[in-house]
Amino acid sequence: QVAARADGVWKVYGSGEAQVVALRGVNVELERSRYTAIMGPSGSGKSTLMHCLAGLDTVTRGDVYIGATKVTGLKDKALTRLRRQQVGFIFQQFNLLPTLSAEENILLPLSIAGRKPDQAWFDTVIETVGLRDRLRHRPSQLSGGQQQRVACARALVSRPEVIFADEPTGNLDSRSGAEVLGFLRDSVRSFGQTIVMVTHDPVAASYADRVIFLADGAVVSELHAPTADGVL
Ligand code: ADP
Ligand code: ADP
């Protein structure tokens, strides 16, 4: 089961002398219920690849799939609907709305999509991220780690095909970072969530099942964590 796929994806920004080739025919297949990290030096194309996979950015050549849906070629309206239904985002800067409570932030993607939350699932997500006693707080009343846990809950509550996390621990101290990473890993193990995370941090990447290394717009190597039935 493939949650997302890039097939020979090229991304070229600008033209003429200002032209930048950000991706050079990238092929990746992201299996369902896996935690994948994308690493590589600054400028290697990590954000571009993630944005193309998430349907936030168009590709110059090649195809992108989310689940069974071919993203490339979708019209804006269909693309927006696909992103709302199938994709969750976690950002370095949390991107919570300051005037809304934690609970309202968590439910926002569902409200925008006109969907009702499943109460049992909402409760499960809240227990998992440990936010039960913080639901009425505003973002400014929460620590960075708590804010990122709100963002994780917001991504998870709509049960998207894939959650894309862009440097999710970049603004956190190491203890809060470890909590968030542990929670993301739990959501893969317990709920079968698929997660793709861009990170510079080797500690963050060590939580993943698989690490894809990019350099100069191409996949140059890959690591897989041993599976339970793989070794010993
Ligand atoms: P990374 O996330 O690994 O730092 P990016 O995907 O952000 O790399 O960038 C890859 C290359 O594409 C870099 O050379 C960057 O300068 C260029 N790039 C990224 N976004 C744009 C853009 N909007 N316009 C022009 N060039 C861009
Ligand atoms: P950066 O990684 O440069 O700090 P962000 O993480 O804030 O930037 O955003 C990364 C990209 O995701 C940007 O190109 C932005 O347009 C897009 N983006 C930001 N917020 C949202 C959102 N709530 N929904 C969809 N796309 C978003």
C-alpha cells in the first residue's frame, strides 16, 4: 500500500540565467503506516520535494500520487479538496491561530471541510498528545512543545492519508522535541498513520523507519530501520 509517490519528478524554478533545478527526476514511494525522514544539506531540495508530494507546489515534469489519486493535473478546486481530506501539515512555526483555543485550532481543518469530528477519535488523539487539561488555552498560554502537540493533534484528527512535517522540532528544546517525535512515532505504530518529515536533525531522523537523503535535487542514499521480523 503506497500512501504517496513521486514518479520522475523534476522541479525547475525561474528561467534563463535565474533558472534553478531543484529536483532532478526524483522517484520515491512512501509506504503506508511508515515514518519517513527526508534529510540533506540546505538547498538540496527537501522542502521542494515535500511541497510537491503534498500538492502545495506544481511539478515541472513527472507525476505525484497521494493514495490512489494522481495529484498532477488536478484542477485547483479538486487539489484543495484533496489536500483538505488527505493531507495534514505540521510546521516548524506551529502555525496555530492565536485567537482560537487549542480545541478550536485542532478542529479547524474539520470545520473548514464541513466535517463533524468523531468524538471517540478526538478523545483518543487528545489523550495521546496529553492535552486534555489545555483544550481551552490559547496558543500564547502554551509552551512551544504544547503548541506543537496541538499542531500534531490538528494534523491527526482528520485521519489524513499522509502527514507532512517540516522541521517539526526546529523551534523546540530537546525535551519537547523528543516528546513530539515520540508522539509522531506512536501515531505511526498505534494508528497506522503515515508521516513524512523533513529535518536537519539526526536525532529527529532516528525516530523514523526510513531516511531518504537528498543532494543537489536527487536521492543519493537511503537507510531503513531494522523491522521486528528483520533481524535476530
Ligand atoms: P532545502 O529544503 O533542502 O533547503 P529547497 O527545496 O528549499 O531546499 O530548495 C532547493 C533549491 O531550489 C535551492 O537552490 C533553492 O534556492 C531553490 N528554490 C526553492 N524555492 C524556490 C523558489 N520559490 N524560487 C526559486 N528558487 C527556489
Ligand atoms: P518555512 O519552512 O519556510 O518556515 P512554513 O513552514 O511556514 O515555511 O511553510 C512552508 C510552506 O507551506 C510555505 O510554502 C507555505 O506557503 C505553505 N503553508 C504554510 N502554511 C500553510 C497552511 N496552513 N496550509 C497550507 N500550506 C501552508
